[in-house]
Amino acid sequence: MRTRDIRRRETGDLEQEIARLREEIFHHRFRGQSEEKVDRGMVRKHRRDIARITTILKERSLGINKDLEAEAGKGK
């Protein structure tokens, strides 16, 4: 999931996405304990996506807008 795509989504939608990703991680780990083959890279990818989403939600709660700051930095 790209940061640009995450920033375009609404807060409620992002919170639902975090819940969905956490549930998928749980199911992947559960399947791993039952000796099925599990793609461990998927767990790592989901954890990183959750981190990206929570960072953007925190930025929104603090009123930080990274898109505007990045554009201002390009002009220098």
C-alpha cells in the first residue's frame, strides 16, 4: 500500500483497514501454528502497512499536513 493512496482515504476507512490487516495477521499466524505453509513476508508487509496507516492517522490528529510541507520544500 502506498502512502499516497493512504492519504487519500478517509479516517474511518483507514481504521477499518487497520482492523482488517490485524485480523489477517492473526489468521496467518494461526495457520502457521497448524503447520500449513504460510507466507511470512505477508505478515511483515501487513505490519508495515499498519505502521504507515497509524502514522498518517497520528499526523491528522496533530494537524500535520506532510503533502504541503513536501511541496514547500521542493521550491527551495
